[in-house]
Amino acid sequence: MNEPVHPRAKITISAFLLFLLLLAPAPVQALVYLDIDSPAFHKYPIAVADFRPGTAGPGSDRLSQDLADRLGRYLDVTGFFNVISRKAFLEDPRKAGLLPGTFRYDDWSAIGTEFLVKGSFKVTGADLDIEARLFDVVKGQVIVAKGYTGNKDKPEVLLRLLASDILVALTGEGGVFDTRIAFVMKSKGKADLYSVLFDGTERQRLTSHQSIIHSPRWSPDGSKLAFTSYKESNPDLYILDVVTRRIRKILDYRGINLSGSWSPDSRRLLVTLSKDGNEEIYILDTATYMSRRITFSSSIDISPAWSPDGGRIAFVSNRAGSPQIYLMNADGSNVRRLTYEGRYNTSPSWSPKGKRIAFEGMAGGRFQIFTIDEDGSNLLQLTFDRGDNESPSWSPDGRYIVFSSRSGGGRILVMNVNGTNVRTLQDGGGASPSWSPRLK
């Protein structure tokens, strides 16, 4: 049995010199260095120097580079930075220090660096201590300095925290390094649920159904995954407890029992059922298993997605002749159409920031990923390749979208919300991704 997705290993974080106020006229945390939402945003050059060992010992040189390389990879996958190769470094690490005044900013600005990370580490028994500073090379200032203590066998945990703190200092918001992406992994006509971290590492198998599986959906508290499985021949609804790995079958009406998104309080689940003759949307209380129907159309109503505030629901209906996305109040009232362009739009996913909805739509004979404002304005196409791109799901900070592509035998990909920085998480067999909240 794999280790549970969470809770994380216990970490002690000592924040020393959290922000060097003597070096800045105002609190550094109030300043956002990088406006990543600007249309003119470009990747900022950052360098990560090899971490300096506090005490020399076997493997210390290798660990020095490994810590720097891992941190560089975490910063790179955010899509916000151009991580400069150490081959371009001019500084002599044997002579330069870690504190202001012990190294030359000019050695870094000369190679185009705007931000610099310098750090040190010490291994004591089973503990790994890391100290790190982030510098603004252009201004010659320390932005942040922090210390971390954790398990020496899991340095990646500390480095993800450091990378997140760097993002907080530069963008005003931390990263999603503590999130996981669940997806369906298909092989020879059978499938199971898997999950990976944001950077594509630490893949875990979550089920052993070896069947057709659809629509995994994380609860907002990160404790559960709802999904639909044909394990017992019928498309039944299941809920997986992420910590205990216990799986419960919740609904097994004859016909479709398809999972949708959860309510913000993680107590109710939107589902699509066909038990009354055609596909309709219901709200299921996951404690009592009682369901309440909220759509009453002779057309097909599917793929419901709750808004972050719980007040509205996006869904798909063919009541206008072709599948289009509609909005309604959470009680099923005030139905209005959202999408008008394109003849086939489906799989809505509401941004956690509540302003935009991602969906898949037909364009040029292929499904592509789009986003649109909740009032129907500012339609934006994000993908343009020749494969069908489907099932968009937002990161909890609203900065990224994960989706699946049928090209290459089924891939899971992540991109920034403007469609840039596309990278592959799973190559071959992947479908129906769902992004977790931040996990504790």
C-alpha cells in the first residue's frame, strides 16, 4: 500500500531574519516584485548558487549542487522564471560569501541575473538544516532570509517550502508545491486513479478497480476524491478517503451516476443521474446519501461545477440544440446561457478566484481549452495543437490549468492561465485530471 497523500512529514521552520527591515525602508512583504498577471509579463532571470556546506563531509559537494538544482527545477516549473545555468556563473564560490558585502552583485548582473538565491546547509544526524537568502541583484538588497529544518532524507520538502516563500516574496502569493493532481490512468481498456505532485514527481496509485473510471473530483478540504467507476459493470459513484484509502460506493442507480464538483464546505456533491429517464443534475448530501434534483429539462444536463462561493453552478446542456455551458443559481433557478460561440462546449471548471470558467470547446474540428468570464465576455482560446484537449481543472491559486490531451496515447499537461509554459505531467494513458486544494 502506498503512503497516504497527506499529512506531510512534520517540519520545523525557524524564521530568522524573516525580512531584513534594516535593509529596506518599508516591509518587504508589502511589495510585489513581479506582476505575473500583466499582459506584458516575461520570465524573470534568477540564479541559484550551489548551497554551501556548513561542515565538509562525504557527499557534501554532491548535495550542494543537488539542493541548488532541485530548487531551480521547482522555480522553473512555475513558468515565472528563467533559471540561469551555472555554466554562466562568473563568481568564484571558493572566495565569495553568502552575506551582503561578501560577494559582488556585479558578477551576477553581468550575466543578466535579476534575482539570486544563496544558501547553506548542515546535516546533523537525521536532520537537515537549510539557510537561504533571496537577493534583488539590481537594487543590491536582501528580499528575504529564512531557515528550515527537516529530514535529511527528504530535502525536497524543505526546498518546496523555500520555493513557495520565494514566490510569496516576489509575487505576493505562495506556490502550489503542496498540491496533487489526480487523474485516470488507462492501460489495455482498464483504468485506475493515480496522483502526482505539481512538479510531476511522487506518482501514487489510489485505486485498484481495473475498470472504466471517469471524473475524479477533489473535495475542497482535500480529504476525499469522488469518482465514477464501472467496477461492478454499472457506472456507480464512489468516494475515496484520501488518508485512509477507504473507498465507499455511494450511488448505484441503474444508469449513469456521474460525479461533479463539491460544495465549498465539502459536505455536498453535484452529481448527474439518469435514474428518472434522462441525465439531470442533483445535489447529494454525502453524510445522509439523500439527493435533491435541481434541473427539470427534457434535454440532457450534465457536468455541473460549483462556483467558489457556492452560490452558482455551471453545467452543460443541449437544450439549445448543441452542448453549451449554462449558469444557474445553486437551487436550480435563474438558468442562463453562458457560451454562444462554437457548436460544442463542455466540461466547465470554475476558477477558485471566481471570475473565469475554463472549458473544452470544438474549434477547427478539435477540442481545445478556452476560458471565459462568468458574464460571458473575454472568451480566450488557450490551446491550438492538433490533438483533442479536454477536461480542464484549475490550480487552487488560479494561476494554472491542468488538462488532458488525446495525443500521444493520452497525456496530462499543465499550463499557465495565459496558455504558456505547457509541460507534461503524465505521458501516455492519462485522462480526466483534477487538481487538489493545498494539502496539509
